[in-house]
Amino acid sequence: MAYQANPSKARSRYAPFRDCPEPMRDFLSYLLTIRNLSPRTVDGYYIDLRTFFRFLKQYRNGQPDANTLADVVIQDIPVEMICSIRLSDAYAFLNFSYEQLGNQANARARKVSALSSFYQYLNTKTTLLPENPIKNLDRPSAKRALPKYLTLEESKELLTAADQSETPEHLRNYCMLTLFLNCGMRLSELVGLNRTDVRFDERTLRLLGKGNKERIVYLNDACIRSIQQYQTDYDRREKEIHRRDDALFISAKTGKRLSPRRVEQIIGECLRAAGLNGKGYTPHKLRHTAATLLYQYGEVDVRILKEILGHANLGTTEIYTHVSNRQLENAADRSPLAAAHAASSPSSNDESGD
């Protein structure tokens, strides 16, 4: 029986990286197949390393030029050039990224991560480099901005608009919004859901997160109800829909799993219907919203929030612990001395001073 690839599995846009020098191609394949990083993450490494080696080729041959950088071919870069870089080359590249490419601190920090990972790989996983030449490369300091999120009132307005929509798919769209806003899942996690991932008896949902790491999230009544209503509707319309996929969320037209881009479009349509368009809200901002509302209103401990969101490090989760005025007011009211008061008021005829 011939092998059939899973059509729902995300793929790298650039693999098998034929336009790269061999060590870089091997590194990217290693990230995909051994480290099991997401194709989107690997594609980001590819773009940053490609930019670096295009710069390096120009830099070694004269003055690098941002206007012609995209025309530089890197496939023929010899291994000797790759292994000969110095720390000063990396800093020159970061300066070029800032001055000519207009990269802000976060973008430059991402380039540092790509370079550091690549040269660590050459040093530890191959025999090409006995030492890592950029092991002391510093990462640019970046301001850590607060995540953008919907308020509680906006979240309710969004759900109401989806519920009142007259489109045939309003129950599906309402269900997706409910899961985003209650479970804090990533877009890729929602798209990857299968019907078998839902366990109604256990009130759980199995998610496949970054690096193919599984985690279980618990479903509240709103999630259970919305999934059941959506599934009942689609089962009733079975002859019309012609399901071709075991995905939880499918297209009524094709019967196949919704793509990430299509989910983004659907969320955009729901935001417009709620009058919330133009504010920069996206599916990922709905994840931020779920995390923020859980912390601010549900008073969920940050360590529990880390597990719900599937973060590898607690530091990543701590960005959601920004406090609201409501929390500050509650904190003041909960002081053990909040009820303290003077036993008596000063006498009106007391003229004594300090």
C-alpha cells in the first residue's frame, strides 16, 4: 500500500531548503525531524539565516546593500566561509539589520537566536567547528509590551454577535470563539482538533501544541454546550455537508478541515459584526484574552495558567500577570488592616498641636 501523507499536517513553506548551503540545510532538517519544531518556527530560522548569509557574502566582498540583498545566491557559499565567521561579523550583521533593514529589537533578538542555535549545532552536532565562534553573542534588550486583549465586555459582545449571526455556520463560528476565549488555545491547536479529541464524559479536550506536545484542557459548561450544539447541527446537515475529514472544525462547502487562514478570516468577520474590527484583534489576541480574563477575573494562579496555555517556561506566562484597576482595588480592600479606624474623633475644643 502506497504511503499517503497526512494532508492536515502543517508543512514548511521552504523545505527541503535547496537554495541553502549544505550545513544550513542539514541544520533546518534537524530542527524539523529531530527537534520536532513547528514548520513555522523552522521557516523563521530559514529566513533569518538566509538573510545573514546573504549579508555575509556581500560583507566579505565589499559593502552590503539592502536594495540588492534579495538577489544574493547563498547555495554556493563554501563551508570554510560559514566556519570562519567571528563575533564581529555577527555584530556587523545586527548593525546592518538595524540601520538598513529597519529591524526593531525583537526582530534582531530573533536573528540572534537563529545564529546562536545554528553555530551551537555546528559545534556540538557536527565535526565542523571545535568551538562556537559566537557563543558570547549578546541578545538585544527588548521592551516587553503588554499583550493586546479584548475586555470582558468586548468578549461578551463578540460572542453575542456570533450567536445572533444569520449565517448557516453561526454555531460552528460561535463554538470556535467559545474555545478560543475559554481555553486560550493557539490557532494551530484549534485547527488541528479532531472529533476524537473531545471527551464529553471527562469534560476534557486533547490539544497538540508546539513541538507536538500534548496537553489536556478541561471544558467548562459553555464549551461543552457550544461543541454539542455545533456537532448536532452538522450531523443534521450531513447530506448537505459531505464530511471528508475527522476534523472537529470543517468547511460546510468542502467537508474538509478548516485552514488557519480561513479561521483567521472567520474571526475577522465575527469581529466586524461585533463592531470590533480595526483594533488589531486576531485569533492570537483571543488567546491573550483568555489568559488575561482567567488571571484577572478567575483569579487563576500563574502556575496553573502556564499549564492551561501550554507554556514551557513560567516567564512566558508572567506577561499575562499585568494587573487591572479592579485587582488593585480588591488588593487594597483585602488588606488585613482595611477595617482599622481610630477609636474616637478628636474633640472639637482640643487646641493642642503636634
